[in-house]
Amino acid sequence: TGLLAKRLASLAKGLATYADTLGAEEWRNTTVVVISEFGRTMKENGNKGTDHGFGTVYWILGGGPRKPAITGHQTDVSADTLHQERDYPVLNSLDSVLAPLLSQQWGVHKSLIQKSVFGA
């Protein structure tokens, strides 16, 4: 419930409509990446809200990705693992998540992707 749930429901509906419009065959050749510009802290602030945080999530969907459902480093959410006991830590860089995906999609070695796309 709440504003975030409503916005995520709208995003989900839009993505489902996009997939349905493409059709099953074209969806198999499609990759969609949804990235938030920032994370949110795990604990409320003094106003019963959350502040901008460090860690975020990347959603990768479509018929194109051939990797496991969960990729990258993960950690339990606990006081010991949170930054300053309130913020999810950054565990994966954008290029470490997207370079292997782009490499797979384009058939180009991931080191070339990291250098040409991300400047790493």
C-alpha cells in the first residue's frame, strides 16, 4: 500500500503492456533495464519517511537475459551490514552489472564494453 506501491504498480503495468505489445517472439529478443537514480534508507527518519540512500536495485527483464534471476553481490539486511546502521551499502557497480549483459547481447567481450561504454 502507499505511494511507492502505486507507482511500482504503474511501472509494472507499463512494462507488461510493453511486453504484450511486442509479442512473445520479439520479447525473446528484448532486454529492458530499470534503474533508480538513488536508493532509500532502510530505516525511517524523524518525519516517518526515508532519506536518499546509497544502495539501489537494477531490474533486468525480457527474453534476452540468459543469466540467473539474481546476480551480483547480495547481503543480509541487519544492523551489522547496513551503512551507519540505516543505509543499504553499495555492493555492485552499474558497469559490473550491465557490461556482462551487454556483452552477451552484442557478442562483444565485456572488457571492450567496460572500456568503450563505461570508460573503465
